[in-house]
Amino acid sequence: METPFIVKKVLNNNVLIADHPEFQEVVLIGRGIGFGRTKGARIEKDAYEKMFVLKNEREQEQYKMLLPSIDEEVIAVIHEVIEHIESKLQQPLNEHIHIGLTDHISFALKRLKQGLDLRNPFLIETKTLYPLEYELAKEAVEIIQDRLSVELPEGEVGFIVLHIHGAITDKPLSEVNQASQLIAVLTGIIEDSLKIVIDRESVNYMRLVRHIRFTIDRVLAGEKVEEPEKMANLLKNEYPLCYNTAWKLIKVMQQTLKKPVYNAEAVYLTMHLYRLSNKIS
């Protein structure tokens, strides 16, 4: 016979905290699972729909404080969204998304009631960086809108993308967000330096954004890239403006990431900038 869970705290009708000798402290979710339950009550395995373990004590406390102030229908929809994403990906997400997404969506709904639209200045960069997550986030917004009869602004898709990507890669939201913000800053530098207006829907911009994303990943991982010296000299002489702009980008990246960016990156950035400024496919 399987060991039952013991109720530790009822957060609302659909969510409670329980203890288990194998899993320790867990969050149990299920429609009506908390109704009429008191501390010390036994919960059998087939009585809940979802269980997750918040191993981080700080996250446990955040979640406990968060849930009582949120409408139960909203909590149910957020869990439906998380399950939808997991089923589409066919993999579990980092459990932190339960806190991050619950907090974000509940706050977004409050802003909506107050008539406040929080603009997302990094939407295009986020869409280009994370196309799979963007499609999942669009589906998530459709579910939320349908179940709660609300209309979320387009920018919310971009914010949800960051939560999904962070949960897939186990990266903290601050790191995921940093990439989108850094790319937006670098794009502004490119436009100022090359005196161009970038078509953010163009293939060349998408290529540049993806290249910068992989550069950021390489820099954070400390991976060295060998410099093609002949190519560097050629580009420096043939396309000095693009080459100098590439170095501006590298300096900003170094300052932001607080890590060295290898010289070889200037070569690849120069080629992307040349294609971008000359609209070459």
C-alpha cells in the first residue's frame, strides 16, 4: 500500500501543501482537493491531479504567500497552461515556472482591470530569439483569454516566452531577459553607427539576432573561438564601418556580460552587419 500524503496547509480549494516521507514537502493540485480538508488529513495518490516539489525553501515561501491572494480560477488556468506546454514539448518544465508564471499572469490581469498596458519593448527580439517558445506562449495566451474571457495585449506573449524558455533551459529569468535586452541595445547601436533603419522582420536581422544569441551563450560558457586572421584583415580594410561597429558591439557585450569576448567574434559580426546594411540575402 502506498504511503499517503499528510496535509500541512490548505492554500485554497484546489491547492494545498502536504508532507510525504519520500518527497518531503510538496504542492498538490486538484479540483476541490483542499475543500473541507484540515491539517493532518490524509491524501491518497489518486486524489490529486498534479504534484510538484519546491526544493528551494525561498520558493516554497513565495508560492505559499502568492496563492491565497489569487483567484482560484486563475490558478487553475495557469496549471492548464503549464500542462499544455509540457504536453506539446513532451518534457517536464522546471518547477519554478509555477511561481514565475502564476505571479506574472495574476499581475498582468490586475493591470488589465486597472486599464494599464505594460508595453514590451523587446517583443521582436524575443520572438526572433525563441521561435518555438513564442508559438507556445501564443497558445498559452489563447487559453488564458478563452478561459477567463479577457484580452491580453500582444506584449504579454513576449513576457511569457521568457518564463517558458527559462523553464526549458533551467536558466534564471534574469539571464533569459538579459539576452533580449542586450540584443535590443546592440540593435540601436547598429542603427546609429551605420545610419540605417533595420527591418526587424527581415531574414538578415533574424540571422544577426540568432548569431548574437549564440555569441552570448559562448561567452557565458567561456568557449573560445579561433580568429580567421586573413579574413579579419580583409574585412577591416574592405568594410571599415561595419568592422568598427562590430567592435563597438563587442565592447558593450563585454561590459554587460562582464566576461571577455574573443576577437574572432568581430569577423562574424562584420559579415552580418555588411549583409544587413547592404540588404544582401
